[in-house]
Amino acid sequence: MYAVHLKAPYLLTQKLFPFLNENGAIVNISSRLTRFTFGDFSSYAIMKSALETLSKYMAKEFAIKKIRVNTLAPGAIATDFGGGAVRDNKEYNNLIASQKALGRVGLPDDIWSVVAFLCSDDAKWINAQRLEVSGGIHF
């Protein structure tokens, strides 16, 4: 968990910093599990919480090159995460969908489009923010 969710983003951005263009953008991927507890995800959630803190510091430290750093925190997305439970278990999928204001679980397209937005000039004034993309759950 540590190597993938915290160490890798930290070391990667430190190594890439000299090569990043001015006015660029970085989007770190966190999780809504940093705000709400659910099941046996404590080790995952604490790594994502640390990544959110790292993102704020990166936003401050990378400001010298006007690089924006934001954190995207998805809700349940139908992917391979957790063995594909949200995607492959219809009962689990329906349970999560019933708790969402939009009435469905998220799809990968729901996430990458927001990442693309945060990296675009349309988001040029968004920096050091955590954006939850969850379809409206526990709000």
C-alpha cells in the first residue's frame, strides 16, 4: 500500500519536477474512504489521506513553476479495484447505487473526464483542492 499509493507519487513527482512545464497540472488520485469508513480499508485509507496532504504541500512547493496540484477522490467505481466487486457483484453494485443521488455506481469515464478537466486551462484557478467525484453519496 505504501509503495503504490504514497511512495510512488512522491518520488515520481520529485524526479519529474525539473521536466514539468510551467503552468502544468498534477492530479493525484485519492479516495472518498479518507472521509468515510467502510469495511477493512484502513491501510488503503491512511495512504490516501497522506497523499491528500502531500498534494497540498506539492501545490505550495511546485508553485514556483505555477504547477497546480489537486486531488481527485472517487467514490465506488466499476473497475478491478477490490477484486472487481463493484463491477462484477450485481447485489453489491445495486446496494451502492441505491445510496447515490445519481442512482448508479461510477464508471471509469466519470473519473478520467474530471482528471482531463483539472489538467486543462479551464481549471487554471483550481489549486490545492480535493474534489470528490462520487455521484452524490453521504453529503
